[in-house]
Amino acid sequence: MTKRYLYDAGGNRTNLFVNGVETVNTFDSGSRLLTEKTAGGELLVEHFYDQWGNEERRETTALALGGGTPVTEVYGYNYLN
């Protein structure tokens, strides 16, 4: 297995290549990961954040799961976070 990574000036991993297959990541101005897409622009994973910058939801598409059922993961935080 061959992996290669590209990073932006802020240190965010913008591109991942695994055996020649590219995944493109996008980030907001706070360096929070927003999307993971194919090189062709098809959405694989989308990330959502609360007002404090905590990831509150992650939606993985059927495409990312090889045609399976899309998955939504929901995260909760307590007052210590």
C-alpha cells in the first residue's frame, strides 16, 4: 500500500493519495475539517461543528461506504469541554 499526503500552509492535510486514489479535504478559516471528497468532487464525508468548534455531527455518504447505507454520527459534550 502506498500513501502520500499534501498539506496547506496551516498544516492541514488537504490531499490523501492511497494507491493512486485521491481524497481532497476542505477546511474552514479555523482549520476545522469540513468535507472529504473524491478528486472528481463527489462528497464522501461532511463534518459539522457547534459554536465552540466541537465536531457535533459527521455524515458519511453511501459512496464512501461502497454503496452501503449512509451513516450519521452524532457527538455530545459536557460542561467540561
